[in-house]
Amino acid sequence: MVDINARRRRAGRVVAGLLAVDGLAHVYWATGLTWPAPDQRALSLAVIGAVVPFTPRVVVPLALVLFGAATAVLAGAYGRGGWVARLVSFGVAAGLLVRGLVGLAWAFGAGEGAGPVFHWLNLLLYTPLCLGFGWLAATRLVTLRARNVLGLPLAHALAHARHRPDRVDPLLEEFPRDR
């Protein structure tokens, strides 16, 4: 039997994994440790590009949001969680894509003053991860109707450019109401 949802489930596991790893980093920072930076100020400048406190009061709620989002994305990828999981998946895709686009603006000089560490981390790590995982979430986890709201009406066509007429498209066949 062919699993027509395999790509969506795999994408859900990957995106949820990224969110969970980010959540674990926030839990780690909540302990007061600052690796890979020598102190909280350097960590803040490297991660955010501005000086903000990395106290448990700040990072624990962020970690909880990331773990909750990871759970909802994973549930949605497996057809569980209903509209809440779909809404969270939409929010994750939109948030990652917006962060990626803002990262491109920063990479091309907007928001100068964040420092060279943030500039290079943004250019080589944050922006590519956000754009790649945002695109993955938008094309694999978000329904067609929501993609049009997200501004990706062509995402489905681009993601399935190698469409074969003899194969069933799971995104169209599983959710016919979204056409």
C-alpha cells in the first residue's frame, strides 16, 4: 500500500525537530549557561542582534512556545489536532518565511549596528534555515487555501513541477475541499 501522506509526515517531523532543538537551546540558556558565547551580552548580540536579557523569565516561555508549536506541527502532519494544528502550522510557516525575508534585508544592510557576529550568523545560518524550513512547512504542511492567504499560490505548482499524471497528488486528493 502506498502512503500518500509520507512527504507531509516527513516534513512535519523535520520542522517539529527544528522547533524542538530551538526549544532545547532556550532551556539550556535558561540555566544561565551561555554557550557558544562567553557571556549573556555576547549571546544576545549573536542570537538576536541586540542586547536583551537571557533570563529564565524571558527564555522559558519562548521554549514552551517552541515545544508547543513542535507538538502541533507534528500532530498536524499526522492528521491530528484539527484546526488548531493547522493554524499553528500556518503560523510556523508564515513566521519562518517572514523571519527569512527580514534576514535577507538584514543581510543586505538594513538594521546595521547588530554587530559582525550576528551579521554572519544571520547570513549563513538563521536566514537559510528560516527560508528553507519555512518553504518546507508552507509547501508540505499548510493546505492550499491557507497557502493562498500566506501568499504562496504558486508554491504547490513549484513544489510539484515534476508531476506525473499516473501518480496521485496527496495534497489535492486528500483535501478536495481546498481546491
